[in-house]
Amino acid sequence: MQLPQNDFLIEELICNDSFQEYCLGTSVEKHLLWEDWINNLPERASDIENAKKIVNILTAKQGSRLQQFKDLKNGFKQKETLSLLLDGDTSEKTLYQTSRIFYNYISFAAAAVIILFSIYFIPDSYLPFKKTQSGKDLSASVFFSGAALRKTVILTDGTVITLNKNSEVRLIKNFNPAKRELWLKGEAFFEVKHDASHPFTVHTSINDIKVLGTSFNVKACVESPVVETSLIQGSVQVKSKIYPGYTVLLKPGQKLLYNNTNTQKGPDFKKIFIVSSLELAHADHKPKEIQWLRNQMIIDNEPLALIAEKLQKWYGIEIYIADNEVKDYRYSGTFENESIIKTLEALQIAYPFEFKATQNRITISK
Amino acid sequence: MLPTEQDRKYWEQMRLGDKNALFGLYNNLYFHLIRFGLKINSDDELVKDCVNQVFLNLWDKRTRLNPVENVKSYLMTSLRRCMLDQLAYIDRTNLAVNKMGNDEAKNELSYEDIIIGLQQDEEIKNKLRIAIAQLTPRQFELIQLKFFEGLSYEQIAERTSQTVKTAYNTVYDAIKVLRKILK
């Protein structure tokens, strides 16, 4: 198999059998061979990216078999972990034995939800425990980001939450993979495990958001008199608390704007719950609603130790590297992911390492 | 060994508890199942997720499985059922579900429907439509064989009774047209 010359035409690359197979992830050997070739041609990086894009369109996003196979294996590990969690009361929960343990909620229906809600409604409807449950339930875990720009928390069901500044989530008492409910104040991005039999619910003062899919972003600004729910992928159901029985099912690329500033006698739902399309930023065609979260990280032959430091700072979660050998693994590339887990998974493809995530710490090892 | 025989062998080993045989089956049939799923519903995430779900379920119930003559069709049926369930779960009134239920496999999506349906960006959708309209039927057919069905140029040449060189050139010219419009 011959790799193209450095002065290849983009069309030639697209038509190259072996390049197509690389894009489809048919073998580890091809993957390494082409990654190496690509890394040595930084000046043609955008051309190669273009070629990949076309191949991706024409192969109908059949995906990378290598990546999917990895997901399958992690799906098995996830099942084992979950059955352990459900069987015994293990206090220290290790949710990511390796990478995508929660494979089927990332891939099946990633959802991004952004909620902005009004301060006027908070006093009476936030803190639902107070009204409905006994005093000891108030001991539910609370995570607050404070002045930190972002804070990442990993829940016992494998859900990854990245909180924006001054944001808070409060878990239901005994939150577990079979009982998944929490209350949000502020803004956060969620990657939720898709589990049809155990819905994941995010409560806000105004709406309850039932996640039918998997990964979603929740943003909530207390000063604003509106609620905004934006969906990137997957499916979420937004239930109004103020108008019981009124629900909106969002489709990917849509957002729901809740605006109850002009309250009249008979509620006009069309004016209070406005569904529209997400705004895409011009630069990268990514929804503006999750710009706060996206971190473009350009890495040029840097060791993992340094990359981990950057990630720790950006996502606000402690990263500990257990093996010195791993610290020296060097990576190059551009990463832009919604969560630290996704970024680590992307890094794993080039040089494999393992990682485990507990509530507020990620441990990387050989 | 023929691929179908190998699949059957993997199946038997898998029933006896060999997880690697399950993985072998996965690697053998992955692209086939993905293509089959995309023809039912052009949502690649849904299809990929269901493919993995099918294999996870297979492992769970391995001890209760019977020998199967045609492993591929067995898995295709499982995939179809999984996709139906997922779609029904997402939206019980989803039209696609009704359509899938009623029409069975008759109304499978064409390659053109699939690749356009997969694009989220309206602009790219339109460009793709324009680009495909500019290709000759032969060019588009070869694009499908090359990229979607994953055939090699040699296999394409054989199937369409032309030389490997002609097959390559046809694909190359088509790519040139596509690139110009999609740029």
C-alpha cells in the first residue's frame, strides 16, 4: 500500500481505497499508518480534513468500526459496572473503567438543553424537597461551581455534568442509576446515560425536563425572565409546572423559549412557549447556545501531563496521572469537545491509556 | 471458508460463551448492518446505537439462543426491531414508525435519500442535491458502490463489466464535480 505524495490532489485522496478504509476505521494498522502520515503533513491538514468530510458524506456516516467496536466493549463494561452498582451498595463508584462506558447514551440521543429562568419564580418553586419531603432528604448532594469558570461532576449513573460559573445542581436523595432526578439553578451541560426504563429528569423552577435521549446542556441564568431549552441532538420533553399538562417535545436543532413576561388572563401558549431553530455561529457552525462550553484546544506534540493540566483548568475537575510513563505520551491535534470525557476518548485513540472517573476526580493510568 | 459459514461458526462459539466470537461476528457484519439500518432510517446515531444494542442483547441471552441458519438475516431482523422500539420510544406518534411498521422492507430509502437525509445543514443538503443532479447515472451508481457498499475498484470493474482504470476514472470525475459544488 502506497501513501500519497505530499503534493496530492484532494480528489485523489478521496478516491484512495486505503484512505476510505482509514475513514471507516477498518483496521488498527491502517489507522496508525494514516494518522502518522497526516501528522507529518500539518501544512495539508485542512485539505485532508476536506477529503475526510466528503468521504464521510458519501459513506453515509457509516462511522468508524474501530470506534464503534470500542464502544461495544465499553458497553459490556458499563453493564457489568451497573449490575454491580445495583446489586451491592458500593460506596466508591468507579464509573469509567475505561472510556465510553455509557456508550449508548452518547451515541443514541445526545441532547443539549439550555434553560434560562426567572428569579421571580424561584422562591416558591425551587427547593422542592422542602415542601414535599422530610427534612433528612435535604442532605441530597449539592454541587456548586462558585466563581470557577466551569466545574465537572460525574454522577453515579455515569452522567457527566459540566457546570458553568455560579451554577448549582442538587441531586435527589439516594441518586442512583435507577433513580435519576436533580434540580438545577444556573447553567450546565449534561451527558446523560440513555436508559429507557429509568428516565433522567432535570427540574427547574418553571419546567421539568425529561431527558429521553442522552447528552444535553442546561443553562440557567437567574436574572433573566425567560427559560430557554435548546436541543442539539436526541430528544427531550419539557413539561410546564405552571401550566400542568402542557408539554413540548423538542427535536434536534430546536430550542424552546419560555417567556412569561406578558402574563395575560388566558395564556397564549404560542407566545409563551416559542419553538425556533438553534443559532449557529459563523466560525464553526456550532450552536451558539453551547459556545460557553466548547474549548478549542490546539495541541502540538505536547506530553499528556501538560494536556491534563489544561483540561483540569478548563473543565474544573481534578486529573491525576497514576503512571509516570503515561505522562510522557505525546499528542498532536485539535480538540473541541463538549466534555472532558469526550476529549479523553479522542486522545485515547492515538495512544491508548485507561481512565477512571469518580465524582470529582479522573485518574489516568496505563 | 465462506463468510456465511464463518458467521455460523462464530454463532455457535458465541452460544458456548466465547465473547471473542461475538466480536468476530461484529467485525464481519458491522458495515452490512449499518447500511441495512440506514435504509430504514437515515439517522446514523440511532443506527449505530442499535447495532451495538443488538450485540449487547445477543450476549445477554446467549444461553437461550438456538442454532441459526442465516446469522446475517437474524441480526438484520433484530436490528430492525431495536430501531422500531427506539423510535417508538422517542416519539410514539412518529410517522417513520408507522411507515416502517406498515410497509415492511418495501420502501427502503435510496442511497441519495440517505446521504441527503443525514445532513443537518440545509445548505449542504441543497448543494448535495445540486451536485448529484449533475452526475450521470453511471457516475452516481459507481459512487454508491465505492463509498456506500464499500467495494474495491476491482470489484466494481467486475460487477459493471469495465476495466479497473475506467471504474477509477469514473469515480474520480464524479468526485471532481461533487467537490466543486460542495466547496
